[in-house]
Amino acid sequence: MVPDAPNETVPTNPAIYIASPEGDTGKSTIALGILHRLAAAVARVGVFRPITRLGEHRDYILEMLLEHTTAGLAYDDCVGVGYQQLHEDPDTALADIVDRFHRVAGRCDAVLVVGSDYTDVAAPSELSMNARIAANLGAPVVLAVKAKGRTPEQVVQVVELCIDEIAAQHAYTAAVVANRCDPAEMTEVAAALAGIDPRTYVLPEEPLLVAPSVAELRDAVEGTPVQGDLALFDREVLDVLVAGMTAEHVLERLTEGIAVITPGDRSDVVLAVLSAHAAEGFPSLSAVILNGGLTLHPAIGSLVSGLGLRLPIIETRFGTFETASRVAATRGRVTATSNRKIDTALSLMETHVDVEELLTHLAFPIPTVVTPQMFTHRLLDRARADRKRIVLPEGDDDRILKAAGRLLDRGVADLTILGDEAQIRGRAAELGVDLSAAQVLDPRTSELCDRFAEQYAQLRAHKGVTREQAREIMHDVSYFGTMLVHNDMVDGMVSGAKHTTAHTVRPAFEIIKTQPDVSTVSSIFLMCLAHEVLAYGDCAIVPDPTAEQLADIAISSARTAAQFGIEPRVAMLSYSTGTSGTGADVEKVRKAAELVRQRAPELLVEGPIQYDAAVEPSVAKTKMPDSKVAGHATVLIFPDLNTGNNTYKAVQRSAGAIAIGPVLQGLNKPVNDLSRGALVEDIVYTVALTAIQAQG
């Protein structure tokens, strides 16, 4: 039995059950938002699907949600029973569901339970069955209803009926989300729901979330790719045009992200739409589908191939009616690889649902550890809370464009991207990335070039740099981006996906320079271990620091760690602890530790100290029992780059830690370097870090 109010008891393994009275309510959007907030609040978050199709077809919603959990559960662990079993023996199926749920819950701090999808009728009322399951799991219900096609009054009626049905099964409705609402009616629907007892939220209809991908349309029409960039088959199709009219009328009807269906022998239409796709001022198409089993005429095929377009072109044997019918019936799914849809769903939830308030209402426990997922979620939240403008100089890299789209979708930062605007926006459109909110500047044509060149020539006059040389230098994206930071036109810069560290950092040394009380630019990596986050410095910049430079690195690292919510306890690492060893290397570390104490007496610092004594309480108890740092160090300063770089990589690879960085420190304004092997996710987090640095 579930209590009438969630604060009366707090279950050992808190769970939330998302249920709906019908299909197409967008439960996966709601589930994603709650799952991400849970991952930021507790260490081990799992997901469970009590009713699903068992067998060869895996549940795509469960697969997608598992990518965002933190409990390390396998797919098979997270499913309950199949529809057939529920039909044949509901009581036994319910017992199996409860048993399998508790196996999952025993390995988690919180579990998100996602109810059935109405792909099969499990009982006279599927909602009643879901409510009965929720009651037996001791999980409060978040009710998802569809507002699309309903008046505000009708939405209220549906909600009230559902709440009564849930209560009849002795389950508790904690919140209601009216999803897929006409944006023009959101205020009215919210006002109508205000009188409902549980917390109520309204989410707008977002066409992107139900838009099929090019690959899904290809499969629907049993098509064969003729040509096209494989990466573009993941792009969402926002509209479809059956091109039965003449070419000029087809061109009038093209819109962004549209797929054009036309017979393979309509050479005029094919050439017209491909030319429009390539031309400036016309929308970017998502695909061309050639129906009727008619291939392109060899001459037209050669011409199309010679255009070198990346646009997917697909052939299908079906006629126009069958092709159009199959395409119209294809509804897009939010899958594990649907990055744009996932970011859009998260943005909707962050904007319209106070998930943190909901979790507080449900009395989820306050965590005592910080997991990598909790830390990265908090990074994004902090960056979003005070948005800064970050420049990304490498606009010709797909990873940068994809990361930019995610950052803009999630509202993490405002962005300026450098490069040829037509090429950047064209490639972004092909990738299905919305950069409409980004500023794009071309260093070769920008009116800022002359102004920046004049400033740079003055800054480097002592090095003999002339105005003519400065103008040429300003065409370099790293220098141009750094000048944007220098002139407060942006708040920070992230580069290095295609350039070396030196290419990224050198302009910052020359133009932005170091903070007044720091003479050494250095770096830290934020090492996200299983249950804590440590700062490692310096692992990227200074090869063989002196004692004075080590002190600089330690002080800067402590400041940077504090910026990211890590209480700084500084360990100056060496091969000996305390007074147990001697030698030039040990003395350097001992001198550096003393300089830190003199320059920053408020800091807790210990050194020289070995790594194990710094982080392991049992070792510290033996080697340095009276130290406030030993055994609990959070900022670890390595004696040289060789040691630091190898250690961070060893921990990253052997312990499975997430290494975020390098985060540059000591500069007057934030500039950060990427690895040339950086993933899209790495770029997103580095931009968030840079934005937080810019917040001060």
C-alpha cells in the first residue's frame, strides 16, 4: 500500500512510476528529464520497464534510457514481463514484476519505472494495471496525458478520471504532466489544471520529437541508398513533399529539412531540388526518395554524382501512393542515438517542469558522494544559470557543430563560431543541427580584422610585429578568437579539436596574459572517479616546473577546484612523505609547499606526500596521522609534467575515470584547449567549464 502523501515514509530504494492512459503521450521525454535530474541527485540511478515486448525486438525506449542511467544495469535486468504473460496470468505476472523490480532496486539509490506503451491491450484498463503495479512497487505516479487535440476542459476531465483510476488501485499520483500541448494554448491549459491537487505541468508540442529520421524513412519504404553521407541518414525529416507538379512549383514548396518524393524518371524535378539544396538562399533538404523502381537516367546519374552532394538519395520499388503512405505512417522514435531529440526533450523538461521541486516533494535522499554524472549535470546547470558567450574557432569541424547544437538546445551558453558562414550553416543544416541562435564570424572578411590588427600590432610592437603582419595573423582563427575574448566581445574560448595545444595557447599568452598574482599558466584535469571528483595539476602545460612554478600551479589549481564546487585540500606529491626522504626533487616539492603556505595561508596544503598517503585514509593514518589533508586530498599537484600526464591517463584508462580537461588556469580570461580526439560530449563539458570560469 502506498501512503497518501509521499513524505510520510521514504522507501529504502525510492522509485517514480511514469504512467499514461493512452499512447503517444511522450512519456520518453518526461522520463529523460526526470532521469537526468535523478542522476544529478543520487549516485546509482536505474530504470525499469515492468511491461514490454519480450523476444527478438528490444525495447528502444529502455535502450535509450539505459544510456542515461548510472547503476550499470544490463538490459535484461531491467525488464519485467511481456504482454502475453500479463494476458494469460495477471497475478503471477505481477508477482514476477515485483520480484524483478526489487532485484533492480537493491542495486540502485533510485529507480525510474516507465509504464506500458499501449502497443498491446494488457487489461480492460491499461492505466489501472499500471497503477496496480505502481502500488505494489511502492512508487508514486507521475501521470502523463496528451493535450494535443483537446480543449483545456477536456484535458482536466482526462486528468481527473485518471487520478481517480489510479487512486482506486491504492496508488498515489505525485504529479501530472500535460504533454504535446498546442503552444498557443499552454497558458489556458495550465490555468485549467491549476485547481488539480497534484503538481501539474504543461509541455508544448515539439514536432522534432516525432519526426522520423532519414534512415527510418529508408526502412519504411524498403529503400536502397543511391548516394549520400551516411552521417546524414540520422537527420530528422521535418516535412515531406510528394513532387507531382512541375519543377518550379516544387521549388516554391521546399522547406527546411523536407524530404522530396518523386519518380526516378522525373529528371527535371530531381535536378531542380538538388540544385536548390546546393544553392544559397534555398532550404537544406533532408533526403530525396526516388519511387516507382525507376533509376536515374545514366546521364542524369553522372551529373548528380558529379555535383558531389552529401544529400541522401534513396530508391524504392513502391509507387507514389504506397511510398507516400508508408512515409506518412512513420513516426520518429527517440532512440539512444537520437542526440538532437534527446537534447530537445531535456530542454523542454528543464524549461517547463521543475523536476528538482518534484524530487524534493518525493523526499529523495541527499547524496553523500559525487559521481561523474552528478558532477557533469551540475556543470551544465551552473553554466545555464548565468549564460556566457563562448567562441568556438573551429567551425569547419563536424564535432564542433554538433556540440554547438547541443549547447544551444540545452541553453548552456551563447556561442560565436568562426569560419565561412555559408559553409558552416550549410553543413550544420545537413547534419540536422540548428545554429540559428549562434553568431558566425569569418576572420577573413570580418570588419573587426582591422581593429584587431591595430591592437595586436601595439601589443606586440616590442617584438617587431608590423600592422601588415598583424592583419595576416588576424586571419588565423585562434588569434581572432583570442582577440574577441580580449575585447570582451565573448567571455571565453574553446579550441583544439583540429589545432595543437600550442596553436590554442600561444595567442592567449601573447594577448590575454596571466593574472596579476600568478606568473605561471598551467592546467588541471577534473578526474571524475566512481564516488568523488579530484583535481590533477599540472598534466598538460609546464614540463619541469621550479618550486616557484609549482607553488603557482598549486594556488591556481585550488582556486579552479573551488570554482567547480571541490573543497580544496592540496597535496604536493613526491616519492616520499613528510621527512622520510631526501634529494633535489623532494626538496623542490618541500619548498613549493612552504611557498604556498606563505602566499595562501588560508589553504590546507601538505607536502611532500605520496599519492597513497594523500588519498587513502588508512595509509594516511600510518604515515601522517595529524594531517588535515592526508587521506582526504582533493587537489593533487604533480612534481612534473611527465608524472602528471602519465598518472592522469593511467587513472583514466585503468580506473575508468572520466577526465575533463585540460582546464587552463592563471590567465586573465578563460581559454581552454581540447584534445584533437575530443568527442562531442567532451566539447560540451569543456564549454560548460569555460562558461563557469567566466562567471568568476
